[in-house]
Amino acid sequence: MADAPLLIAGLGNPGAQYAKNRHNVGFMALDRIHDAYGFSPWRAKFQGEMSEGKIAGRKTYLIKPQTYMNLSGDSVGAAARFLKLRPSSLVVLHDEIDLAAGKLKAKTGGGDAGHNGLRSITATLGSDYIRVRIGVGHPGGKSAVVGHVLANFSKADEEWLDPILAAISDCTTLLAQNDVIGFMNKVAATLHPQEHTSKPEKN
């Protein structure tokens, strides 16, 4: 429904101590979108920080849950229900350890791959929302995952982090037009103009 409002949720944990964690890359991406498109100041609402504006002419709301990651669905679900949105009008930006650092995939629906923020949202709203998976790399062993995602981005990460956040922000107009595959392809083309070969996921 292109005429329905769009809700974009960035996932992370509240508080300065988490601000630069890999797990907070969803917050970081949402902040870029907020600044790039002239959204209203953040306000406390639905157990989160919320802002409103327009992207590509479509009324859009941004939300950063302040519930901590595991309860993201409490905040996002409350906002989506208040706005009377279908899951197809929800975009969730989140970190993804199963993607190499600096890679991005976008898809509608699917599993939660052990991501507690997605699990909470799915439990609240079902799975048919759009996920933008921002790769932060895998530490190698399962026991190291929590330490990896709750650690700050490294100096080496800075080389790819700023470009991918800028590309997500620049290409969000395509998400506002319901073009998930176009969004993913344009981000890939922006980051790697020589290898414009990104293809949609099948799962």
C-alpha cells in the first residue's frame, strides 16, 4: 500500500554506553535518515523515540525503541497498531552477523536468524515486514557473538561503516516506493559501482 504511511524502525539498545556498538547500527542508520530528510525532532512515544516527516512524498515515521533489544516489539508493535499499519508498511533496520561486514541484504518476511530484536517484533506483528540486514561480520565462534555485537565498531570498521550508512539513507526513497529489490541493488551499486550484480534473495 504505497499510500499508507511508512514506519521505519532502527534497532539498538538505549544509552550512551551502547551508542557505538555493532548491535546499534540500526539506530545509526535511522539517525542518518532522520538528518537527511529533515524529520521533526525526536519525541518520546510508544516506549521509543519517534519522529515524522516525508520520504519521496510518503508520510513516514521513524522509531528507535528504548526498551532494549529483546523487547523491541513492545515499542514497534505499539506504534504500528496506533498507526493502523500492515506489516508490509514496516521496515526494520538491524545488525546481521551472518553477513560480512559492510554487506547489505533486504527482504520481506523470513526467519529471525536468532536476532532477539526481530524475534520480539515477529512475536508482536507477524513476520511479513521488510528487514534491512546490515552486515557486521561474525566473530567465528558462537560463544563470542554477544561480545562481538555489544562491542564498539573497530577502527577498521570505520572504512565501510560511513559509506553504507550514507548509501542506506540516500536509497531510502526506494523503500518509500515499496521497491525493496531496487533499494538493495542501488545500495550495492553505490558501494561497489564496478560490481553491480546484486540479486534478490530467494528465501
